[in-house]
Amino acid sequence: MDTGTPRRRDTLLAALLAGAIAVAILVTGQTDEQHYSLEARQRTALAADVIAGASRGTQGLVGSLYLAPLPTVLIIFVSLLPLVPFTPALSSAVAAGATVCLAVYINGMWRRHGVRAALRYPAMLGLLLLPPVALSIQSGQTVMLFVALVVCGAGALTAWLREPTLRQLALSALLLGMAVATRYQGALLVLGAALLVAMAAVARRRSWSFLEATVLTFILPAVYVVLLWIGGNWLVLGSPLFFLKAVSGPLALGTADLRTILTWDCPWLLVGIVALFALGVPVASALARARRGALLHQFVAGAAVAGIVAAAWLADIPTGLRTAPLDVRRVVRFLEDAYPNGTFIVTGYAGYGFVEAAAPDPQYHWVHIMHLEPEGIAKVLEDYRGREVFLLVNAAETRDRWDEVGLSWQAPGSRIPERFLFARQVGGWTVFEVLREMP
């Protein structure tokens, strides 16, 4: 049986090995033409606004269902470290940290079930070499944060099923609750896990009061996260369910269905592959429950390592996430040339891309407002007297429209205010001129 010192030494060695591999992946992915994901760019700019105390930062932190707040909060924490530049690489650091934590957790879980280091360390290498894992680290996607939270939460739940201790139940509840604040689809996993917990409590023939207490203890962290999210929308945006507009809009127009909502930007296939890889050994242990099971553990671990390494070199595992940055430079240049005296208002999360594209040319004016309201329009007109003011609206009837257009009058069935005059269509964006009131 392991003593404390060898266990700590192995954990430290595993962390150093996984960290070195993650850093190598991160460094080799940085070229002269850095290709960060759209998510990384938006979250980093949003985090900068939150730190600066900008109103669009507080609105953007809680106002999106698809840009759930936890990854942005972690980016803010990383940015507070000394000598850390504020670039999309902060999102890459979060992805790398989550991957390292996942690898170390799997190493410790396998060690407790008797798997030798000769299999555990190649397992970590194979995991980090998976194409979507390396892509998440290099491009700054938060895929691996969600995968790590789900797989580690499932591992803790597996440990609780085998030996019901409050520590493992609380750990699983906490990790899966945090997964909800990373991808809203994590709520499905919380509900499924809560049902599993209830079934296990019934199978152990405990009292109904024990069953109720156990299930409530498990789902409380996720409920707390959701209530914080709802409260943030209520306090900041004036509507407790504002962040659901990204779902209600497409559903009302018929441009999205339940399947799309449950799968959008959620790496279900990658979650399943990593979970099968990580939990194969503890499941084999639960099935064996005998001394001869040690041989079975080694066999299952070897098969898992072989499978994950083969997948790393042969398989193209989709994550379902967009990796290309928002291409708005052409739209920016066209409008700046067409209206040299123009000031352009962009709203929602797409505004970060427009402001970034226009940054090298400060003589043009781009105003980014997360959620446009009448007083916001009045302030822009006051600040830019003598200039033509235009508003850009995403014209596509898709999920992106509702997540990027922060306009209350863009709800289904609503009409465009009379002071917004159609000017032209540029790519996928409709341009309106904001008419000034007569004196």
C-alpha cells in the first residue's frame, strides 16, 4: 500500500510531466500568424472590460448562454498574475491548466487501482496528443475545461458509488456544478447524475429522508450556480432570464430545434472518449472486486492507452466548436471607405471583433455597446456631434444573431424603431443610419 511520500512524489512527477507536455504544445502552436479561436478573442476582451469596470463587461459576463461565465472568470484570475500579458493566450493558459489537472487526476485514479507507472505516464502523453486536446490548448478554446470538469466529476461519482463517502459526493457535485457554468449542457449531466445517486441510495435500502438529503446535497452546487447566473442577469440586465434569449429567439423563428440547442458548441464526442478512457480502470475494478482483478486493471489500462494513442494519430475527433476568428476586417474597411465621416455602433459579443479590426485606424470611430438601449443611443449621438451615426445588426436568422445583437427591439415580432433608417447590406450585416431628432 502506498505511503504518503511516494504518493505525493508520484503526483508531483505526473504534474511536471503533463505540464511540460502542455507547455510544449502551447509553444509549438504559436507562430507569426497566431490563430486564436473566436471564443478566446471574445473572452479575453470581455475579461479586460470586466477588470476595467466597463458596463459592457458586467453585462457580457452574465448575458450569454453560449459564453457561460466560469471560463471568463478563470481568465480574469490568470490575468491578475504579475507580468502576464493581456492577450488571447490567457485563454490558452486556462485550457492548458485544465488539461494538466485532468491528466494528473487520471494518473492518481489509476494509481489507486494498482496501475503501474509504465502505463500511467504514456496514458497522459496519449491524452495530451489527441488533436482536439492540442487544438484547445493552442487556440484557447475552453473545450478541455468542460471535459476536465465532467470527467473528474464522473470519476468522483464512480468512487462514491463504490464507497459512499461525503467527500467524493461533494467533489462530484462541485465539479459538475462548475461544468454547468462552462457549458450550459452540463445541466443534463447533473440531472442524470442526480438520478444515478438516487438509484444508488435506494439500492442501499436507506430511509427516504437519507435519499432526499443525498440528492439535495448533490444538486445544490449546480442550483447555486444557476441562481447566481439568474441573479446576475436580473441585477445587471434587468431580466432574470435575459441569457435565454439566445435560445428563445431561434426556437420562436424555427431556426433551431432541441437537438441543436443541446449539441451546439458542446464536445459530447470528446467527453465520451475521454470518459471511457479515464473510467475504464475503476469500472473494471468494480466488476472484478477480487485480488485477481489486479491483472484485469493492467489489461484495461493497457487497452485504454493503446486506444487513446491510436486515436491521437489516426482519428479526427470533432469538437463542434468554431476555431476561426471572426472575419470582419473586410466589412470594417468597406464601411470606413463608404462613410469617412461615420461613427459605427456595434453591439453584443461580435463588437469585440469589429473594435479589434478597426484598432489600427483610430481616425475612424467604432463604438461597442453590449446591450443597446435608448439612453445608449442618446449618449453616442451626443458624443459624436457632427458625424453620421450608423448601427450594424447581424442579418442572419441564426443562433449567432441572438447572441451577438444586443438589441431589445430585435425580439421576434418586434418592429425596427422609426429613427433607424436602412442604409445598406454589407455581407451578413445590415447597416442602419441613426437619425438625429430635429431641434
